[in-house]
Amino acid sequence: MRFIKGLFLHQRLFYGLAVLALLYLLSYWFHGLFGITNILLLVFLLLVFIDALVLFRGSGKIKATRALPEKFSNSDVNELKVTLENKYPFSVSLDIIDEIPVQFQKRDFSKHIEIPARESSSFIYTLRPTERGEYVFGHLNLYASTKLKLVRRRYRFEKDQMVKVYPSFIQMKKYAFLALDNRLTLHGMKKIRRIGHTMEFEQIKDYVPGDDARTINWKATAKRGSLMVNQFQDEKSQPVYALIDASRVMKMPFKGLTLLDYAINSTLAFSNIALKKKDKVGMLTFAEEVKNHLPASSKKTHLQTILEVLYNINTKFLDSDYGGLYNQVKRKITQRSLLLLYTNFEHITALERQLPYLKALSRKHILVVIFFQNTELDQLITKPATSLPDVYHKTIAQKADYDKKVMVARLEQYGIQTILTKPDDLTVNTINKYLEIKARGIL
């Protein structure tokens, strides 16, 4: 039974049978060909028997392992390594078919490798997940054949390997260097001119030309007999919260990811920067109700807690309750904080309905409303209109684009800071705004 399950016929065998069938057909007219064809058939069957015998003699002649990383990074390219070992005393040809998780909808994975006798080989391939959750790999199927390539023997390994797909920790590491002040201008980050200075004292140092004369410490100057100045640093341990809208407005897809997943990836990268800046980071999600409230903390282990909470965000994509969000923030976040609200508004009327709650939040906290440009409209806006329907489509697209800019002006009218961004630029723009607020000392 094991022999039957593992036996597969190679394509070359069917070619051989087709040639023999053709020879038998020709022997109807050329009678001398019939005997030769019979001999060829016996030789062919003997070769098939020998090919099967050498392949199926003994067990464990081929070994294979699929090395998965501890976790996958969502929306990023992740590498997997497959290692193969040939224990046959002759070289084999391997066709590899990996049963990739159903989430990828990829059914055409195959790889062909030639491995010399008693040697090993390996290869790496990549996958890009677009959903958080558990991904289960099926069998790693190997089909071994000799140089005759008449039959193949199937080997199966590594069934039901599971890997979890977390929010983009690769993106988080990519932007981690931005916590260093001397690297802020790289990767699109702006260098913000300070307005005044923060009031958290760091040290007294010697005056050098260019220091602010208003920071001169006259008592220390009198004792040392030379000019001394007070040096200040960015205030630390300031509470910063990510408020993530997990309602239906965040279900819009862009390059395979929902806007919600873009917000989750951005929250993780931004939280890492804020913790490196010694601030306290917290978060909550809301839709029809407020969930996943995580109090602000600056502990070293807090980033892992944030990662786990973001990984487990589940939503039914129902309508959001901004009234519930306001009540929760009012009760749970009592200290003045920076609130980064990830949401989306496609119509001005949608913003107007929530504007009273946003204004109420901004009275006590620094509120930054982050919403998205509809990049799918860009092609319609830039495309020349050559027909009447094209004119209608272009006009509607321009109106929708203009409405987004009106929303920004409407929010800023009430002192609410905004970020209108493309999904691809969300992380950079969010970190930029945080660093700008820190540099200006307005928190």
C-alpha cells in the first residue's frame, strides 16, 4: 500500500508508451516492425521496473525540512528556507511542491532541483502575507526521480506547521533609527525648528557661541567665573495614545491590505519610536464599542504587549461610536495626552456628525486626526477626459479629492491637527507629526 501511494508516473513514461503505440500502429503496414516493437516494449518495461526498484529500495533516502521564522511580518516579504538531503548513491532529480497556507491563494508553487549523490542542497523562497492571524502550512511534497525519469517516488514532510502573522515588525525596525536625533532628515523625515524650548532640565554646561543667552545661569557663572548655561532636553514620560477606528470605514483595501492593517502597522512603528523617546504609550480600538484599552506605559516590555494587542485586534467592521469613544477617553485618560486618531472620512457629512466629539477631545488633549487620501481616484483625476462619461467621472473624482482638503481645513479651524496621507506614507507621516509636536513642546 505504501508503495502504491508513493508511486507516481513520470511524463517521460507516457511519451515512451505513445511511441510504442505508434510503432504498433505502423506495424499494421510494416509487418517486420511488430517483432521489434515487442522487444522494445519488454526493454521499456524492464527499465520501468529497474527505475522503480532503485527508487523504492530502502526508506528515508530523501530528507527535507522547512525552516519557518518564529513569526511573519504582515505586508512584508518574509523568507522561508527549505533544506534537502539526498542519501541515494546516485544523483536524483527533485520536484518540490509546497502546500502554502490557504490565505495566499497560491496553488502553483513548484521548484526543480538536481542533487548529487549523498549531498545536500537548499533554497529560499518568499511570501508576503496581507492578513494577521495563524497560517498553517500543509505537506512539503518531494517527487524524486533518477536520470531515466520514468517513475517518481513521493516523499512528504513537515505537515501542519503553523506560523503567526504579526503587525509589521520589519517596518517597525526600519524606522527605529529615527529615534536618533541626527537621523531625522532621512527617509522623508522633516527636521523641525524648535519654537522656544522645553523645561525639563538636563545639566549646566559651559557657554559656547550660539547658545541662547536667555538660558545663562548667573549663579553658576558667578561661582565659576565664566559663562554657564542651563541645558534642557525633551520632556519625557509624556502619555501618547493611538486610537484606532476598527469600523467599516477602515475596511477599504489598498494593495491587498485594509486601512485598518495600515493603521495597525503604523501604530507599532510609532510606538517603538515613542518608547525610545522615553514617552509612555497606550492604545485603544473602537467600533460599535471601545475595546482593547491599554493604559500608557514606558516599560521595556510594553512594546511586546502592544504587539500582542495589535495582533489580536478583531472587528466586524460595524459603524463606529464616537460618543462611546469620548466617554471612555474622558474616564480612562485623565492626564493631558497626545491622541493619534486613525480613522477615515469619505464625505464631509461623515465628519460633521463626529465633529462635536472631536472638538470635545481636543479641549483637554492634543488631538491629531489621521485619515486617508483615496489614491484610487488619482488615475481618474490625471486621465484626460475624451468623452462625456469621462468628464462626469473626472469631475466626481476631483470633487471627492477637494472634499478631503475641506475636511482638513474644517478640523484645523477648531485647532485639531490633521494628517491627510496616502496609505503607503502613513507611518512616515505619523512619526513626523509626533516628532514635530515633541520638538515644539506643545504637549
